[in-house]
Amino acid sequence: MRGDPRRRALAAYPFIIDMVPRFGDMDANRHLNNVAIARFYEEARVRFHWHVRDTHPAAGRFRVLVAHVAIDYMGEGHWPDPLKVGVGIVELGGSSYRLGLGLFQADDCLGLCDSVLVHRGEHGTQPLPFELRAALEPMHLKL
């Protein structure tokens, strides 16, 4: 993640949401702490999935589970300055996909996150349904 400068550009992400840090998100050093940053990524991941469901009803009420999360911290965030989180597909697999997320404040990239999501069917891991794959395909990062 960190080694790819294209990931550090907000314009590379097809889905962008605004977030507001809370006073309680600061640590003793007066910057946003790592737990708060992980929550921003989690919130963005959930909002991304709700966006896919809302804009692609044919995809149905799919169920995905988080299999892996990796975070690179690259800068300090400060309260109360607003944040933007960009989200996009990095890779689509057979039964899983990898989301790339970037956290930005005042045009600075504070960090990057990769999350691997696995499609879960009634009896365990199942291939991504065609409708879900079709909904995710146009959401690739613009790299």
C-alpha cells in the first residue's frame, strides 16, 4: 500500500465519504489515535457496502465477512479538522475481494488500509454472485 503513490491521491477512490473526528478520538499527544483511525476505516467500509446495496438492488442482501485488515499509518491527524475516506476495489477474486481505503485530512494522506472481504453464503464461503460482482466492478480504484 505505502509503496504505491497513486493510493495517496483522493481522486483515485471512486467512493468518498466525509467524517468528523470527535474530541475523544485524540490521544495524549493531541492527534487522532490509532484505534479511532481503525474505526474511521470500519465506518467507511460499512458505508461503502450500504452504498452498493442501495445503488444495485439486484445484488441483493449479500453477506461478507472481514478476513484481513492491514493499516499503514503515514501522518498525524488532528481534531477538529474534517476527514475524507476514499474507498475502492483493489482486486476481485472468486469468493473474495480486497478494498483499498485512504484517509485524508486537508489534502494530506494520513494512512492507507486494505481489507479483504469474503462472501459468505448459507453454508460457508461461496463465490461472489454475478450481480454483486457486476456492482463492484465499476468501483475499482483509478490507478
